[in-house]
Amino acid sequence: MKHILKCQSCGKYTLSEKCGCGGKAIENKPPKYSPEDKYADYRRKVKEVQWKKEGLI
């Protein structure tokens, strides 16, 4: 079964690994949920920094 892929260059969705624009398409699925998430702290820190730059915090 093929999954839908998203082009890194133009942002279009496709089923092939190479987009029509010539860019590489990657899977666009979030990581599987786990209560023992090893990277949750890193994601929260990155979001906090990003929100501070945008003036949301």
C-alpha cells in the first residue's frame, strides 16, 4: 500500500517519490504517539523559542 507523500520543494502532495517540479517527496505522517516520548522536551523548547520570536509569548 502506498502512502501520500509531500514534496519538500513546492509542498504539493503526490504518490510518487519524485514530484513533477523535480523535488523529493517525503512521507507526511506525524510520529506515532507514545506516553514515553523521548523527544517531547525538545519539541516544546523549539516551539517556545519560535513563539517568542513571533511575539506570541
